[in-house]
Amino acid sequence: MNAIVCTAPGQMEQRSLERPVLKADHAIVKIRRVGICGTDIHAFEGTQPFFSYPRILGHELAGELVEADNAPGFSKNEPVTILPYFSCGQCIACRSGKPNCCVSIQVFGVHTDGGMMEYISVPSSSLVHGRSLQDDQLALVEPLSISAHGIRRAAVRPGEQVLVVGAGPIGIAAMEFARLAGGIVIAMDVNRERLQFCKDQLHIPFTLHPEDDDVLREITGGNMPSVVIDATGNLSAINKGIYYLAHGGRYVLIGLQKEELRFSHPELHKRETTLLCSRNATREDFEYVINAIENGHTDPSRYITHHIDLENAAAVFSTLLTPGNPVIKAMIRVQD
């Protein structure tokens, strides 16, 4: 079977691998779609902190269940995605209902080989029913769940002003779920084309470039937003985000950066800032997102600007990083 392997930063290769065989408590899934996410891009760049090479990337998946052992309630040939965060079930985080930040977590496509290939073997416990979702929608359940988890961490209240910094897929989804929670959303990005997408496709009323600090203060009546979400993973943006936050506000980091963060303690302290990190997602988040898609509250397929066939993915992957490339979400077509 065909697979795409990131052999080193900046290097992708197409390889032929043996198709996996069924083993105890596992399932074989035929992959149809793989979303390319920020984690994959950062791994390709060499800036992903939880990463070693070579690695098969990909954890935003839509597939078809081929066979499974110990998967009650699942049927052969049904559409599925997976919860790609394999947790131990025993550590303090798992015992506290937070398997998403398990002490020894193994994320599919990060710590272990992922889904940029034709068939995968995963624990049966990771299967998630695809229900009525189309392939492109189903592959985007995972990134939307990342965003939904971040908004749940933020505990957005109706009427609150929420600034989302970063208008990539994670940020865009965070905007949608913040609005579903009743928040008044403000989008910020350095890319004005992405801001235009937010305005045209999501109908976000306020879209700002980071240089528009004075406009942000005007929009918020001088108070600044009570919730700031970082969805960039950019060190400079994360460090600057505290200055956008209202006194008494909550700053939630969904984006991940491997360098040290440096905040001004007086700026952090005088706001009595609540600083939160949001890692991965839970099955509860997956079900919430699938319900939101099925009920028409969001349609993530409109985020997709590029489709790439698996056999071409290695050759064109680097072009996704080209400055000025209008990509918002790229999707790999593996099989139809």
C-alpha cells in the first residue's frame, strides 16, 4: 500500500508498505481522507516539539471500518474516524477524566505513525462513529474538536467578547464554537486574505490585523476582550496576546510552541489573568462536534481550499508553506 513518510524536516517521501493485519483489540480502517493540520506543517518544518523522524503524519481522518476485534456497536464498512490520542487509562490525568493530557499519551501521527496511507491499524477503543457525515466533514471532526475543547476550557459566556488570534482552521473553528456559546467574536490574523474569509464565510463582524490595536480597544469600549484565544502556535503572537486581554480575563493557548514563553509579570499579574492551556480533545468534544455538523450549526467542508491526491502529496507538501499561498485547509484524497 502507498504511504507518505516525513523522513526529516523538509523531506517527504512516498513509500510502499505492507498492509496491516488485524490483531487483538484493534481495528483495520481503510482511509479515505486525511486533513493536513498545523501539527503536520510544524513537523515538516521541524518546529513540532513532540516529534521524531522518520514519521508518517496524519491524524485528521475519515475512513471505512474493514474489520475489528472487540469493537461492540461498530459494523463492517461503516464510516468512522478515530480519537487519535492513545492514553494509558491509569495516570493521574486519566483517572481525573483528562485522557487528552495523559502523562504517557501517544498521539497518532505525532508519537506514532499516523494515517497518510491507505490502511491503518488502531486500537478498537479509538473508533468513533462517522454517522451521516461526508468524508471531508468527517476528516475535520478532529481539528474542530481541538477548537471546541479550547472554547470549553475558556468557559465562554453569552455576551462576552472573544478575540481569536489566528484564522487558520483551528482558529476559524474556535470562532464558530465561541459564537455558538454566545460570544461576540473578533478575529485577528496577519493574513488579510484569511480575515476576508472570516468576514465573507463566517460573517465575523470584526476582523483585525495585529497592527490594529487601537481598533480593538475601540470595538471593546476600551475594556479589551475578556477572553483571548491563541490559535497560532507562533511565539511572538502568544507572548503578545496578554496585551489584548481585559482585566480579570482568561487567556487560552490552543496553539503550541516549543520555545519558552515570556510574559511581563506585571502585565499578567495586574489583570489577575487566568492562563489556560488546551491540549487535544475528548470523546465528549468529538460527539459535540459531530452533532453540530449534523444539525447544521457548522459545515467545516467550506474550510477546504485544496485537495491533493495521496500519490502527489509528497511532491506538493512544501508548496503549502509558500508565502502568499491562499491555503486555509488542505485535504489528502486517499481513496474514494
